[in-house]
Amino acid sequence: MRSDIEDRANDVRVLLETARVPDPRADLARAMAAGVTVRRRRRYLAVATATVVAAVAAASVSQALNTTGNDRTAPPIGDAVTATPAPFASCTVRKLAAPAGVGTLTGRVAADPTGRYAVGGVVTKDGRTMVVRWTDGTPEVLKVPAEAVDAVAVNASGTVVGTAVTPASGEQFAWVLDGGGDFRKLPLVSKTGPVTPYAINARGDVVGDAVRGERTVVVLWPAAEPKRAVVLDAPDNARATGIADDGTVVGALGSGTLPYAWGPDGNGRRLALPEGADTGRVLAVRGQWAAGWVGAAPDETAPPQASDKGFTGIDPLLPLGNDNVRRMAARWNLATGDVDVWPDRSEPAIAVNSSGWVVLPAPDGGAAQVARDGAPVTLPGSEAAYPVSLSDDARVLYGLRALVIEPTPVRGIVVEKLADPLVWSC
């Protein structure tokens, strides 16, 4: 069960009472009108628990920005950034191979930061679901001793994390299968319902969430303590979507629309929103970089955005429905507190690598883009495709062909079946 419990007004009230957040300088409304990438220069002072990294230097170009629909000239809203040559000029895209004679791929895919490993699912002819792991493009069906299995993440050692159902009781549980084939269930958390894992880092730490009473809590399973499950402190409902190699966890606070991060010591902090934005979510993290989206409250006078119903089959923390929220792709620098936005990309930045490259999917089957410090560049072969991962060397991406959900009955449950899983080699 993954329902929002309390309204956002209470979330904001609690945060205002408990959090100190520097005022960002980027103006979301002006950024959307101007159509440029902006960067908030204000730095966080309290980042002692984060990995110390060198700040990325950027040339500051002051310029006046004309506000759409207004004759006056608006003051500068941030630093304009120049385009950076991208290693994506010549990419080839192909379907991932299915295991011979097993069944049909579900279309879901996740990959490790090196791009060597990927995981997905297959539905057999008799309706069973099985986990597939690709190693350098070669598929292998994994022996997971459970039913209704689903893989959600894999790390650079080939360790897979996923969910399954206990055949006798029907209870959902989380599991880990390491590169050598050793299987273990992740421990449950006291006084919670079923746990749902989302991500795994290089050393094998897993993060996810669970329902405890009327709250959603973030759960961390440390690899060094395989029998322990830790609930991270949060002032309200909390959900997790990613974990960095140093143990930093990212996710959302409240009703799932306030970006949040926990340092390696477990201390949480709210991530900045640009001026004019009051909502946002973090969906991925790698090193000092996090990616997701930010947006403004619904505008009753604005025309509806295109429906995001296709996200249903990818991640429940992605935006759903036709809610008029003015969204744009965003990236956070966790070491400095800077937040960058791409105003003309209404889909969230769902993947980020250690160099700060982000994947910017396109709505309505258009071509996806990739960006780092400037104007996005189009990813070759990405028409009607949705990339969901990007390797650290920016040479390998995994994703899905088309956002078409085809519910398929499988032993009384519904499998969210999407089209072909893809891999880009650049």
C-alpha cells in the first residue's frame, strides 16, 4: 500500500518549524518564461556529512531576460550556462535479448552505474514471473526461490535487489541475490507493513520504504549488518528513491512532493526549491548529484499538461495524472546546495551519473535529451523511448521503448507490462 496519508499543508507547517533552508535565488516562473537553465549560487553551510568534493566552476554571464507576455525587462535570475560537448553524437540503440525459450520480457529495466549489469523481468507461458540479469548484454534467468518476483535495482557487483511474495501467506517481502547466487530475505521492520526496496549502492546497502501505522517511513538495510533494518528519522511521512555509495539517501518528504536527503549519518535535510516552486521530488542520486523535478502549484488558468499516466509502470514516486502542475526537470548538487532546472523539459530527470549528466525524457513519444552544464542535446535513437539509467562514463544507457502499459493477469495479480527494454551504446 502506497497512499499519501496527510495533506501537504501540514507537511509545510512541520518543515517550516523544523528546518533551516537558505533562500534560493533562481525564479522558477521567470525561468520557464525565459527558457534557459538557471543555477542557484547560494551554498549550504551544513553539509559536513556529505562527501567533500570540489565545486564545479562555471562562468557567470549576467544578462537581462525578457519575460514572456510582458514588455518590461526582468532582472537576471541566475547564471546562464554554456553548452558542453556531449559524448552522445553517435549512439546505437538495440533491444535487450530475451532468455531463449523462457517467455516474454516485461519491459522493466534497471542498471548499475558502470552499465555492465542490467535487470528486468520475464513472464513465462504459465504465468510465472522471473528475474533476468544481463551481463554485457547477455541474459541470464536468476534462481529466486519465491513467486511473483520483481527486480528493482542492481549494483556494480551484479547484486540484485527486488520484491517477491511468500507462496503460503501471500506476504510481500524484499530480497537480495548477490553475484555469486546467494539469496537472502531483507529483515522486516517492527510495526510496519510490507517493505518496498528501491535502490542499492556499491557496498550493498539497500534503501526503500514501508508503512508504519498511518505514516510512510524510509528503511535502510546496511550491507554490513544483514539482519538489521533501520528506520531513518524524518519529521513527517517520508519515501526513498536512491542511495549513493557513501550512504547518502534521497527521496521525498510529506506527501511525496518535498525533495529531501539524509546524510551518511542518518541526519535529514530538506533540499532547496527555486523561487516560485513549491513542490518537487528527487528520483535518483549518484555521488554529489541528485535528479528529479520541481514545479509550481496548480494554475487554474493554465491549460492542462499532457497526461503522465505512462509513469505508472516505472515508479510510484513519479508525477501522476493531469494535475496542471508546471513541472520541469531539475538537478541538485548535494555538496553545494545548487539546483539547476531545464524549463522546457516537463518530464522529470530520472537518471544522473557521477559527472552530473542527467537524462531528460520527452513527453508524448518525442526524443529524449541528455544535459550537464548547458543546453540539452538530443539522444540519438530515442524517439518513443524512455531512458532510465546512464553510466558514469556516459557511454551506456538503458531504458524502455514507448510508454504503453498493458496490464496482464498473472495468477490473480496485474503485471505492468511495457514495451521492449533497450540499451544505448555511445
